[in-house]
Amino acid sequence: MPKIFSVIMAGGVGTRFWPRSRERFPKQFLEIVGSGSLLQKTLARFGPLADKRQTFVVTNAVQAEAVRTQAPDIPNENILVEPVGRNTAPCIGLAASWIRRLDPDALMVVSPADHLIEDDEEFLRILKLALRVAEEKDALVTIGIKPTHPETGYGYIQSAEEELDQNPYRAEGVYRVKTFAEKPNLETAERFLSSGDFFWNSGIFVWRAGTILKEIELHLPELHEELLTVQKSIDSPNYQQVLDLAYGVIRSISIDYGVMEKAGNAFVVRGDFGWSDVGSWDEVVRVTPKDGEGNSLKGKVIVRDATNNFIDAGNKLVAAIGVKDLVIINTDDAILICKKGESQEVKEVVDYIRRKQMNEFL
Amino acid sequence: MPKIFSVIMAGGVGTRFWPRSRERFPKQFLEIVGSGSLLQKTLARFGPLADKRQTFVVTNAVQAEAVRTQAPDIPNENILVEPVGRNTAPCIGLAASWIRRLDPDALMVVSPADHLIEDDEEFLRILKLALRVAEEKDALVTIGIKPTHPETGYGYIQSAEEELDQNPYRAEGVYRVKTFAEKPNLETAERFLSSGDFFWNSGIFVWRAGTILKEIELHLPELHEELLTVQKSIDSPNYQQVLDLAYGVIRSISIDYGVMEKAGNAFVVRGDFGWSDVGSWDEVVRVTPKDGEGNSLKGKVIVRDATNNFIDAGNKLVAAIGVKDLVIINTDDAILICKKGESQEVKEVVDYIRRKQMNEFL
């Protein structure tokens, strides 16, 4: 069996967790649920699959220091620092280039650093199934989540119709991919949900490093050329300079759009392990335990006649009287008070802050 | 015409403006509406009536420093520091003792430091009318506010039925007092309101210093005895010691309950000058100007889809999304988020803080 590498993508710049998340300290570094940041939880989750030397974290210059601080066990050379974020295809290509160089047959699992998974054991079982498929079929395998509601914030994957004799893995929840679909509107999402053959795109991928690089060569030849140049310079003293030059010309493109949609040998493995991309405060509220009044309270909080609130008091005392369905987040320099169900508007607040150049709050 | 003295009672220990008001910094020192604290507004209001040397501020040891800081123009000897608060009768008696000593015929106007009055000019007109009645009739005069709703948070004054030939001042809105009533329940308050002969007790009084001391002698002889002892020591080096001893035995009692209810010569002057005791955040909200969305915003505040909120951001940035009818107060160490109409519960929160001995937040 070839070596297994895990690649954690930790370059997100999400603004949806303002005021907790900031430009230099985005979601993956936050202790959103329970103890440990999302990045730390992700690293722990992959621990049983690949040891530290076979774990890569891809991040960017602004966040590299936070990654090193939060992941002190990961060897420094395994923290790949992109000069600038260029979406997932270059990120994955860079990691694959490093990994293929270490082991031409290596399998790799790619995962965002900022998702939440409730059942780590089941998650590992699914990953092992996906690794088997990736190895045996030399396939690009993605993990699909069975949708529970017509979510408009996720991409979708449609599975193809096949007979069991064409694809014996079908019995284990492994399907050939028919199409990838961008984030739908509500009507389309409802159609996806009722059709039964659509999955949420978790952004978690499994493949041979060599296979994804071959597919990048096929569908994104310019990127592949830059990656080759970078790979050749890995051991040279001018690696950083080569990398900077490469990222100066590499265009921003997602692996889904740039490769997966065009690949002939893509599979989706159905997963059901309590996945959430925790993409908004509302999603955090959903996955956080609540007390008898439906409140989730963190820090010094006094409530009276208050129900179904999510309150993080930060370093202050918060008193909440007569309020319900609120998300209240106190940080060192800013406070958010948001009605539940409207946390997508946080992004608009951050945009407003940017427009007004109140940069100290970004 | 005898000299007119104003006496500002600034010893309030209100907890209803937590977290802005604190034990050492109660409501009268806060900039609740517009610029200047309530104490400073009160002093300015009385400026045209009595000059600084004829203005006394009665406070207590804990708050004396704040009074001196906020009222630097008031001569230090005019700031009377009670060793401990004993409600309004001792406070007024002490001030009257000082004033009678300066001028045996002096008239005095007594007012709490923490009320809000919109129409200062009309207020002064009413005070002058009250001063005339107090002088001519040697009466105890109180200012009554025409009630606009069945408020349960105020005391009430009932006016007596009289013919104009018995009381020609009646034409100017001056009535003999029939009874004083404590804070009523809602049913009683509604009855008071519909009866038409009840006024809110503003806690503002006008009388000769000598007259109120004579009434104290009659109805609170023990207090009067202590006050005489104190008065005799005013110029002596052991004044403070005498005062401390006196306040050690003086019992806590209000001027309404201890004197006014029993006095034979009490009048109420009807006033209509935009009076508010600003006794809660809800009352502050009521008297604060609002923008087109019904919001009152102070400091750095970003609102989206938010209406009818009162937000004081303190030294942070506050973002409010999708919320309505909230009072949000940020201070250095605590944040209040309170549904409008429930701000009377703030007192309960402070009681809770006290019970839990979280003294740093008191």
C-alpha cells in the first residue's frame, strides 16, 4: 500500500465570523465549538490516517505564523506558504507536487481546515473507503454529504446512474460523478434535494498525487507548467523566489471548476458523519449545545427572561434581559448583536467596514 | 425679598442604569441625554435662580469627589457631605440648617440632581410662583406633575377641593394638598389618573428654611434635635465629628412621609415643563431623539435591518443586524442587552451581581 498524506487547506479568509474572525485570524484559527480551533480539530481528526511528517498544511503568508503557533507539531517544511491565495487548484497542485516528489505513488487526502465533523470514526471509515477507490480505480474521489435541507450555500455533486455490475462499490455508497453544480438558488436546491441523487460537495478529496497532477496537466496546462517549475526548485535556495514568480502568473481557479467537472474518472463517496462547514454564526449556533432555555452561553453571562440566545461574553460581563434568538459576540474591539437567521448579513457589515476604511476592525 | 437658595440632592445610589451607573458613579453623574451630566444640567437649570454661593449640593462621602469634579464652580463649603445617606428628611434638614444660619428668612428650593426637565424657562416660572406662595403663605410647597399615564413608579399628590375665594392662587394652578400617596399599583394608578386631582410627586420642594425646620421640629423632633447640634458646630473644628455622631443616630426617613403628609400648610403647584425622573433605560429611550428607523445610536454603530434600538457603543464598534426594540449599552467591563419595556429588570441583575459578590461589576 502506498503512503498516505493529508493536506489541510488553511488559507481561508472568511469574513462571516466577524468580529471573532479577522483578516489575519480567520475562522480556521477560532475555537468555534468546544476546545481547540477548527484547524487543530482538523489536524487531530487526520492524526490516525497520516503522521505529522505526512501531513501538509497549505496556508498563505499572512496566516503562516498563526498556523505555526497552532500546529507546533507539524514540521516547518510541511507548512506550505502560498505567496497569495489562488483558490483550491493551485493550492492542491502545490501540495501534490511536494508529495509526489516524496513518493510517486502517494495517496493524498485534501481537506479544508475549517469544517466541523461530529463523528470522526465514521469519517475515517469513509476516507479509507475513498482511498481504496482512489487506489484501485486511479480515480479522483470526492466526499459527498447527503443533504438534509435545500441549502443554497453549498455546491452539489450529482451521482450517475449505474448498475451494480458496472460499479460494485455502489453497494458501499460510492458513485460515479455525473455533474458538479455550483451553489444553486432555492428552487434548484429544492429540486436537488427531492431528486435523491445530489450530494453536498464537502470539498474533501482523495486521490493519488500523481493522478491529480496528471488531470491538472490535462485541464489546466498553464498551472501544471508553473507547478513543475516550482517542484524542480523545492530543494534549491531560490525556491521562494520561484514560488513568488509562479504565483504571480497562476490564475485563481477552484479544483472543482478547473478539474473535477472535466475529469472522466471522478467518484463521489456518500458520507454521513455530522459534517458542517460552519459557514456562519447561525451554523455555529446549530451545532452548539444549549441549556434548558435554549441558550448557549460562554463567559460571564447573566440572563433574565432570555431564551434561545448564543452569547459569547469575551472578557466582559454580559447581561441579557428579555431577549430571544440573538447571537451576541463580544471581542476586544467590537460587538455583534445579530438576530438568528440573519447571520449571512455579517458579510455585508464587513464589506461596509472595508468601504468605510475602518481597517482596524477588519 | 428674602434670599433664595437652591439645594441639589446628589446622593442617589440608583442601580437602574447599570452598567453605566455604578456604586461610586450613580445616575446623576452620567451624561444620559445630550451633553453634561444630569447633575450639571440641574445646576445649570438653577443658575438663574440662585448664584453659586447660594447653591448647596448635598451628597455623601462616596460621591463627594465626583460632585467636586463635576461642579467645580460650587464653593467647597457649599458641598454638604452626609456621612451616610439617610433619605431626604435629614438631607433637607441639614441643608436648611446651613441656610437658616446664613439668612433666617431665606427661601429654599430643593431638587433631586438626577431628573430631566425639557423646558427650563417654564420650570423657572413655576418655581417663582411656588416661591411666592411659600413666602406669602409661609407654606410647604411641592411641584406636582400632571400625569400622562398610570405610572406605578412615582408617588402621587392629591389636591384638595377649594373655592377660588378660599385660595385665589388656584387660578394659577396652586392647590392645597389633600394627601400624599405612595407608589400605587396599576389599578390604583389608573384611578388616580382618571380622577383628575392627582399629580406626580416630583420631589421638588419650595419653602422657607425656617419653615421646614419648624415642621421637622413638630413631626420629627429627634431629627430636629440632632440638626440643632450639628448647626451649632458648623463653624467649629469638630463639625465633622458632630455630624458623624448625629448621622449615627438619625433614622432614615423621607421628607414626604416624615413631614409633608402631616403638615397642615402644604400646597402643590401644577407644573408642565417636560419633567422626567429618567428612572430607567426605557425612560432614557423615551426622551432621546431617534433617527428615521427609530434608532438612537451613540458611538461607532453599524446597523442593518435594525429598528427602534437604543445603542451606546462605548469605546467599541457595535454591529446590530436584524434586531429591534433593544437597549444595548457597552461599558468598559460590562454589556447590557435589554428588550425595551423590561429595563426595570436591570435592578434584578444588579441584585444578582451583589448576591454573587461579583463586586467589580457593582
